[in-house]
Amino acid sequence: MTQTTAESAARKQRAQIRVRTLRTDRWWLAPAFTFAGLLLFLIYGLWAIFDKSYFVDPYIAPFSSPCLATSCPEGARLFGLAPFGDWYTLPPGILILGLPGGFRLTCYYYRKAYYRSFWLSPPACAVAEPHGKYTGETRLPLILQNIHRYFFYFAIVIGLILTYDAVLALVHKPAGLGSWILLANAVLILCYTFGCHSCRHITAGRLNHFSRHPLRYKAWTLVSKLNARHQQFAWASLFSVMIADLYVRLVAKGVINFPFA
Ligand code: FES
């Protein structure tokens, strides 16, 4: 190898340092909090799916909405319908949670969050990861992350159903605190959903001239504002859906009573 070739090969290599990172700040704090927050959500979600106290007129718990089978209490059924009829007898959450769950699991922000906090790949900027090999999202199973845009369409439907649930509770007389909690949750979920990177692409991706598409430009501007806060809405809606869900279940179990209900 000539000296020039050897020099150029050395330049292409990463800097060889003995320590895992040269960072001296508390870089582990963010992945640790993320790990704790996501784990809490997973544990709560598992409990909520199998909890039977998901409806008390006029509230339905978000983790169990929409309720689409005859096994659902009558007031809990979406538009009074039961398209899944008698054959579906499992908890309603099992039927629908794959859609919002898949939406969050494949979200660009959450991917960064759980790749760092659960998979440590890498745990933070400028911190070496423990894995020896990196294949990115180029092969199974991570290549499936590309179906995120399709989950987005289902997520819009779920967001609108949660808004409908909140409005139904609000027009009920008397409207309790739970109506406002459900409404706040629906708004945060919609802000998270419409701030999705896929939504931004749908509104104005591949456009060459904004001036020829004023409506799409307007939509893109609005979506971009939500998109800039996507991380904040991801966390706010994660906690709001847990709080709203738990609130309804506590009312249904008689732990919280009117006028607070
Ligand atoms: Fe986060 Fe689509 S990128 S929901």
C-alpha cells in the first residue's frame, strides 16, 4: 500500500477512542425517562385492555373505543351499531388497539425514542452502541416501519371517533368533568396525528410550486406547525389518553363520583 492510500484509508475510519463516550453531561437522563414513560404506557395498556369497566354513560374509555360487538353495553356501541355481532366476545380493546398502537410504534419520533431507550442503538448522540452490526431499517422486521403512512389513515379515523365520544359526553346533561378530560385528550390526539410526517408529505409532498396550490400550501403550513411540536404532542397525547382512560374506568368502578365525574 502506498503512503497516500494508507493515509486515505486511515482518514475513512472512525476515530478510535478507548472510552464509550467523551460526553461529560448526563446524556443517559433522556433515554432513562423515555424508557420509564414508555414502559408505564405499556403496562397500563395491558391492564386496560382486559379491564371490564370501560363504559359508564355517557363515557367510554379511549382504550376501548370504538366498541363494535354485541358484547358491548348498548350505549357504548359506535352509532348504536355492532358490525362484529355475536361472534366477537373478547375485550373491545384487543380488536382496535393494533391500529393506534401500530401508528405510534412506527412513528418517526417514537422510533428514535425506543431505538435509543430500549435498544440503545445508540443511547444518545456521540455515545457508542453495544451492538456490533448496524443494518438500519433495510431488512425484516424493521423494514416494516415503512407502513407508517398506512397506519396514519386509520389513526385519523380513531382520532375522529374519540372526538365524537367526547362531544357525545359534552352534550349529555349534566356534563361532568370527564367530558372535558375526554375532549382535551381528543384534541391532543388530533394534534399528534395531524402533525405526523406522513401527513406533511400528503399535504404538499412532491409539489414543485406552492403558488399553484394555495390550499395545499395552507394545509402544509398548518401541519408543519404541528409537526414542529410532534415530540411534545407525542408525549402529551400518550399521557392524556392514559389519564382519560383511567378516569373513565374509575368513574365506572364508582371510585370517582358526581359532581367530579
Ligand atoms: Fe409520528 Fe407519523 S411521524 S405519527
